[in-house]
Amino acid sequence: MFPLDLQLSLIPGTVRSALFLWGMLLVRGAVVTVIATLLCNTRWARRRAVVQGAISSSQLRKELVAALGVVAVDAVVIALVLHAQLLETISASPTLDGALWVTASFALMFVWFEIWFYATHRLFHTRALFWMHRTHHVARVTQPLSALSFSILERLVLLAGTVGAAVLVNRFVPVSLRGLEIYLWLNYILNVAAHSNVELTPRAFGRSLLGAVFIGTSFHSLHHVRLIGHYGLFVRVIDRALGTEFSDYETVREQAARGESGLSAAVVERPGGVE
Ligand SMILES: [Zn+2]
Ligand SMILES: [Zn+2]
């Protein structure tokens, strides 16, 4: 037996799972962040930058520290959920891994989390709760690493909306573990895209049905610059319905897609970051 195996066998199961998950999530975060950052620095991407401005070394350091905490929290929470067998019924039945169940679970998770995110994000921007969300707004100009930069408390609220909700729903209707896994992966990748500060949608996106429902990168970039408004995650429909969408969003998005964005990181619509 190798010394490491011996050590691991002496560690309780949950701790071992958390350490293993922590390592896996750390590697995933590092690989995705490095690749995305390299892609964001290509000439094509730099031309489509939404917010003009540099990322300071202090921002980089703060986001790196926050990301390490977030990855550790994710690992501990997922290990505890798996160890308590809270999601066990999900993969127990082969019929529940059929394409229909996977798709239904994914779709349910997508729609539910858009609502959960909007509501909690808007609450985080109130005077009473902004302290919990301040870590994420270290970034005025965002970068792929910003997708992992949250306070521990905010991350727990986000996990409550994904893993917590799946565990709760699973008590009444079995949820597909694969559907949840696919959602969590997509959530992370789309979050990296939303924080890339590179307008990834084509010029005509705003005139399409997809553009009427889903956001372009500029949507979330504007949230980081102005702080008030654009509380939605990947869809703009809730912000539009509740009057929190900026009237110039489409103009900013199109300008960035043309490589002509003039948005400065110094422009703040209302100071303070709270409603
Ligand atoms: Zn953000
Ligand atoms: Zn915010």
C-alpha cells in the first residue's frame, strides 16, 4: 500500500470524497480559466471587448483567493450531499436516465435557477445584503476568473438554488443526476462566457428570437459597470418584465459586436451598488 493510500484509508469517507472533488474542481477551474483567458486575449476577442479598461493585479489576487474558497465550498457541499445519499434515487433506476428524463430535469433546473438567481441577486443588491455580494463586484472589468469569484455565503445561496433545489425536488419527483450534472457544467461554461468581457454574439443577435430571450456578454458586463439593473443570469426576459433592463443594452451589445464599444469601466449609473 502506498503511503497516500494509507493516509486516505484513515480519512473518513466524506472528507476523502471532498478532497477528491476539491482536486477535480480545482483542475477543472484552472483548465477552463486558463483556456478562456487565452481565447479572450486573441486579436478577434480583444476587438470585441465590451468594457474598456485593464484588470489590476489587486483584482486578480482578490478573485483568485475568492475562487479557491468557492471551489472548496463546492467540493464540501457536493461531497456531503453525495455521502448522505440525498441524490441516490436519481441514478438508481435505469429508466430515469433516459433522454426524456435527462432533458426534463435539465430544463426544469435551467428555468428554476433563472428565477432563483434573479431573486437572490436582486436581494444581494439591497442595502442590507450587498456586503455578501461585494466580493463578486471586485470586478468592474470582468474576466473568466470572475465566474468563480464569490463570497462563501453567496456561493452557499447559489448552491442552495442548484444542488439544494435538486435534493428537495427529488423527495417528490426523481431528478436525473445526469440532467443536473449537464446543467451545472453548462452553468459554469456560460458563466465564464458572461464574464469574458468579449461580446460573443453576432451583430444581428438582437433581432433574432434567441436574442430576445438570451443575453449577450454585454448584458452582464453592464451589470458589473453600473451595478444597478441586469440581475438576470442567462435570460433577459425577467429583467425586461420587471423593468430592470437598461434601455441602451441593445446599442451597447451591437457596438461591442462591431468592435466599436466605447463603454468605460469608470462610468457608474448610480453609486453604491444598492437599490
Ligand atoms: Zn458577474
Ligand atoms: Zn451583482
